[in-house]
Amino acid sequence: MAYIIGLILFALAILISVSLHEAGHMSTAKAFGMKVTRYFVGFGPTLWSFKRGETEYGVKGIPLGGFVKITGMTPQDEDADDERAMWRYPVWKRTIVMSAGSAVHFILAAVALFLVAISFGLPNPALPRGQEFTAQPAVLDVQPCVVPTLPLRDCAAGDPQSPAIAAGLRNGDRLTAVNGAAVSTWGEAIDKIRPLEAGKPTTLTVLRDGVQQQVTITPAAVERQLTDGSTKKVSAIGVGLNPQIPFMVKYSAGEAFGASADYAGVLARGTFEAMKQFPQRIPNLFSAIAGEERDPNTPISVVGASRLGGEAVENGLWNMFWMLFITLNLFVGVFNLLPLLPLDGGHIAIAWFERIRSWVYARLRKPDPGRVDYFKLMPLTYTVILVFGAFTLLTVTADIVNPITIK
């Protein structure tokens, strides 16, 4: 039940974000005096509407987005002759109107990130981004047993005793070397221990109460999942991580402004990096649909994001729920500004191209070439729509047949 509630809540959050995106276009257009005739949440048949002034507001039957109709967005529109048509306004005003949707996503992400910082906390900046676990100092938490097979669970009757207990390791011991090879972080400790030969005595160097000691231990063979999603027989010594640096840091309201701004920069860089890697991730989506292990770094659709939101609520991970919301808004905000039609960034790019071209022709004392003919750009626009549509269908299919899950 909690999963269904979380899924619905996340889907609703997405719908609200998209509706506010369109409201951003509408409000700025109205503020500049442009004519706005329609604002609807959803698509398809109209369920309910009312008219206030010159604008009709309403809700449609398919809750998969929303739209706003601004008169004369291009000179080729049927209503382009209206004296308040959008294309007649200065380029800077049209730029603000077209970028207002993305600005709304950035504002939503910023507000949500601030609230997360003061309520749940943000990843500790003292730990490298993406390595909050592996970068921890290799301080040991001795376990009573080793779990030999997946999935990982609490110790049960019949599980072999932890080699760490047999070797005399203690909670709080800091591992500094494995067979003489230096170790400083938990990630390095895992990398050194897993390849050991199970059943063969190994020398560990640990720091205990400020004194280095050597301990002989015999690793056990276990089944574990690797970072690429595959499973393999590796060695284990029956210890976990005893965190010395908190993974998350909560901030006061005053501190959260700077902390959330810094972390927003981290997320923004991650968004651009993810977008650059999209082409190389596409083959993995086809593999996932064919039944292979789903790479957790592959793109997801709103379907996949909603499923993860449901799992987050089911597991009580509300911080993850809101981080998904934040990253999704950042991505949509950036993506929508790409200089491609029919995206808002495409309209902005054309508006500035017209302005710069007119300026150049004026300097050359040539007649102004006028406005760009959008009809001539329709083949390119349809190509972009086709590519984005195919990509959306691919990600939705992968998210249905082989979804990314919280492990």
C-alpha cells in the first residue's frame, strides 16, 4: 500500500511541476501584455474549464502534462496577425517567457533542496560525491557471522562464524594494510579483501588504541554482487563499516542556503554529465529489455522515476523521494533549454538568431532578411520529435519490463 501511495505522490509531483512550468510561461506572457487564450492541465477531452478575461483555464482527461496557448508564438501561426502576438514583442521579453518554464523547475528544485537540507540533510561534503560509503576510513564493525549467499540478510542458524571473531578483531579497529599492502579507506579494504584466496591465512594490520598490530585471519568464500550488477564468489572476513564520518549533514535554516547552493552545483554538473553519456547508455537499455541486468546508470522515464518514488516511500526513504524530485526538475529544466525545436530552447535560439542576423545585415547596410520561416524547419522539428518519442518509448519499456529498483 505504501508503494502505491508513493508512486501516486511522485506522479502527482511530476504533474504539478509540469503544470507550474506552463504557468511560468503564462504568467510572464501576461505580465508583458501578450495574449494568452488557454491554460490547461492534462491533454485530451476537457473535463472542466472556466473563462476569466480572455483566458480559458481547465483540466483535461489525460493527466500527462499541460499546455498554454500564447497567441502568435511564430509569424507563421494562424493568429500571428493579432496586435499582441508574441512574435511582435522584443526578443528579450520572448526569451524571458520561453525560459520561464525551466526557471520554474529550477526554483522548485532549489526550494525542495533547501527543505531537504534542514530536514533530512545533504551528503557530507567531506566525502567525495558518489563515494560517500567507500571513502569512509576503514574502521571495522565485527559481525557475528558471514552470510555465504545472496541476498544479504541478518545472521541465521547455520551461517559460519565470522573469521574476524576467530582472529580476535574488535569493533573500532582501523584496517591499515592487507598482506602488507596499505589500506586507508573502506573501498580500498574491499578491493584488497575480496580477491584473497578463501581458506588461506592472511595477515591484516590494524590500528587499535593508537598501536599497530598484526592479525592472522582466514577469509571465507561468499557470493557477493559487484558494482556492475553481476554476482561472483569472493572472500570475506565478516566485518562491516563502522562509519567515522556521517554520511549526511543536517543544516540550520541559515546554513542551508549556502549548503544547498553548493550541492545544487554538484547536481547540475551531474545532470550535464548524464546528458553527455546518454548516447552510450542507449545500448544498455536494449539489453535490459532483452532480459539482461539493468545498469542503474541508464536513463529512466517518468514511469521509472515514479516507481522509484514508490519504493522510496515503501522503505521510509523520504529523503530519496525528494532527491528524485529535485534531480528530475533539474534535468527537465536543463533539457528544455536545449536549442532544438520544439523545445523552448529552440524558440529562444531562433529569436536570438533573428536578432543577431538583423544586426549584422544593418551593419552591412543590407535589407533586414526578416523572420525565420518555421515551416522550413518542420522536417528538422519532426525529426527531433521522432527521436525524442522513440527514446521515451525505449525508456518506458525498460522501466516496465526491467525497472531500476532500490537494492
